[in-house]
Amino acid sequence: MPDTKDIITTKEITLHMGPQHPSMHGVLHLILDLQGEKIMKAEPDIGYLHRGTEKIAENLLYHQFVPYTDRLDYMCAMSNNLAYVQTVEKLLGIELTERGKYIRVIAAELSRIAGHLLALGAWALDLGAMSILLYAMREREVVLDIFEQLCGARMTLSYMRVGGVRYDFTPGVAESCNRMLDIFPKRLEQYEKILIGNRVWLKRNKGIGVISADTAIDLGLSGPALRASGVKWDKRKDEPYLVYDRFDFEVPTGENGDCFDRFMMRFREITQSMRIIKQALRDMPDGPFNVDVPQLVPPPKPDVYTNMENLIHHFKYVAAGFKVPKGEAYTSIEAPKGELGCYIVSDGSEKPFRLKLRVPSFMNLQTINEMSAGGYLADVIAIVSSIDPVFGECDK
């Protein structure tokens, strides 16, 4: 009888996973080097959704580019709006009104909740837990209903504009937000009972896709995925913008840097976003929601139909836009997936000379090999879900 080690061999093979695979979050293509079921190397191959967003911006008026930001991380459109308009406002040197700042905070946190709910639901579905996706979509519909009440749209919102927001925050919207704050805590308790204590869920996520704090920082990881490795970094706390420094909220962190910790970060951040929204609703001041700079803000639509000067003003704003002083500026925010930055170079005209986006999905994706190497093929599904990439922003 021959020795088994002489006849049993394991060959290294290359497996192409995606871009059509249902767990690849759109159009991610992973090139996996395998030895049996063990991952030796995982290389992301991106670009299937590239549409030249940054180049498009150079050919549009500043206010015309806002709808294109919605199509970056289309699950959290408000955050994309915010990063872009803040950069233009920095170039213009204008200060937002107090009411406008509070409205933007609420809109951004609602967007964070919507994004995290989808991330948690899709993650559970990827690993075989169907019910949580249905529950998460049920809660997400509540947030989308608020968006529709606020600005008439549900996903691609284009709500924020340079100088403020498109519509005021009405008492009806505030009432809907308060209703959401009453409903969600019990709903999140349901998630905890169904999923977080489930032994199969724990087996599929605990100790999987571990990345250390130092490695995460070296690879440019940010957002919930970075905080899961124990790094307490959140731009809302460490480099506050808008009025985040006025709110009392916590920045959750993990200990192990594994898939389970990355799941828990999003779960806990939903609660913290609700805390912020509650305080913002309570403290929001009265007053204008846009800056008093006529060339930046069009007149109210009803006035356009009754006043010739307002009609001319509206036409000039839409057709010619506004000039931005020569210079360059970079601002970044804490988007649901991590640090979202926008860099603009202005030549003094009505269009950006150059625009560059620093998007979290693109940066976070380069950690896949670090998280996957040494694990099993089945673990890749959990790891990709734990990063929660969206290829609208990754490919741009």
C-alpha cells in the first residue's frame, strides 16, 4: 500500500469570483488564488462601473454636479451631497446658517441609518439569513418615506445645494422623525434576538477577516471597518464639521477587528445616529435655511411665476451658475462607509477646473487580501459584506 502523502496532492488554482456573483455587491471581480479551499491571495479587479464622474464635473456648472454625487454611494446619497457642497462653500468662503447646519446633520444621519440598514440586511442575506433583510428593508422604508416627505425623492435626492438645502425642514418631517425614533429601538432589539446571538451567525463572522489596527491604518481603512479594529477615529468627533461638536454621542469601537466587530459597529452606529437626530430636532433654531447670497440661491419657485426680477434671477442661476474664486480646497466628512473627501481646484470660472473624490469604498477594498489570506473560500462572502463596498463610488 503506497504512502498517502505520495498520492494526495493539493494544486494551487485561480478562481474568478464575480462580477456577476450575487454576493459581490454589484460588479466586484475577485481573482482568488486557492489551495484547496484555502485563500492564498485575493486580488480585487475593479472598473466595471467606471463612468468618468470626476471628468464630467469639469464640464458642468457647480450646482449641476450635485445630482451626480447622488450616484456615487447611492445608498447614502445625502452624505455625498454634503461632502461636495461643503468643499464649494469652503472655496466661496461662506458660512451656512444655523438652521441649515442642523438640517444637514439630520439629513446626513438619516442617510447613515439607511445605509447601515441595507448593509446589515444584505450581509445577513449573503450568509443565508433571509429574514433580517426583510426586517431591515421594512425599517429603511421608514427613512426613505422621510426623505420623500423632505424633498420629494427617495434615493437620488439632490437635496443639499451650495449655500444650504433645497427645502425647509417642516413640522411634518420633524413629526415623522420622532415617530421613527420611537419605533426603531424595539425593532433593533428584534435584530439582536434573531441574529446576534445566533450560533451559526457567530461561527461565520467571529474570528473571520481579522485585521489589526496598525495594518488597517497603513492600508487607509476608515469608518466602521477601522473602528472595529479598535481605532477610535470619527471625523464627527475628531475634526467636527457642521454642528457635530454640540451633540452628545459615542463612537463605538471593537476589539478583534473581525467581521463580527464590523457588523456590531454598524449596528451600534444606528443607535448613535438616532441620538444625534433627537438632539438636532430638539435644538434646531428658527430662521433661514439658505445663505443670503442671491447669486448662490435661486428665488422661491412660486415667486418666479409672479415677479419678472425673480424669473430673470432664476434663469441666470440655472443657465449660467455662479463664479467661484480661484483657489483649491479639500474637505472630508464621516460618511457611512468611512472618510469621504472632495478636492476641488477652481480657476475662477463657473465650473471646476479639477475635481477629485476620495471615496471610502475604493480605499477599503484594498484590505480584502489582508483579511482573506489564510481563510476559506466561504469566508470571502462575509469579508466583502463586512466592508460593504458600493461600486458607484468605488469605480466613479
